[in-house]
Amino acid sequence: MNRHKHLKAFKEAIVRCKLIRKDLEKINSNIEVWNYRQQRDFAETAYIQTLEEIIDQGKKYLSLNPEADESIRVAIDIEKYSNILEALS
């Protein structure tokens, strides 16, 4: 992959992560559903995997493009999502 594809994958994973987080909030607000636990576990697993993908794609982008303006934002986002992942572990 080239740096543009890694950046695109990084941004797509961030969007996916936000959508999964919204789904988790919706699932957690309706704990009366018969398959609540299954839905929550599935969404949490997807959330963690997406966080890992954000970090991985961001690191790959930075390794190919260390001196661009976008790199600063990517590095900040990597740190933010690493902290979230660490808090969940």
C-alpha cells in the first residue's frame, strides 16, 4: 500500500469506530432486549478491532510519510486511540 491508501484506511477506520461507538451507546441504552449481551459483546469486539486497525494504519502511514502536515494529526490520533484501547484492556 502507498501512503495515500494507508491514510484513507486510517480515516475510514476512524469513521467506522465512531459508528460502532454510537451502536454501543444504543445497545447499552436498551438492556431489556433478549440478546443484549450478545449484541454488546459483538460490538465491543468490533470496536477493539477497529481501534487496533486505526493504530496500525496510522503507524504505517507515518512510516511512509514522516514529514507531512497530516502526520502530526495522525500521530495525535494514534496516541488518542492507543489510550482508549489501553483503557479497555
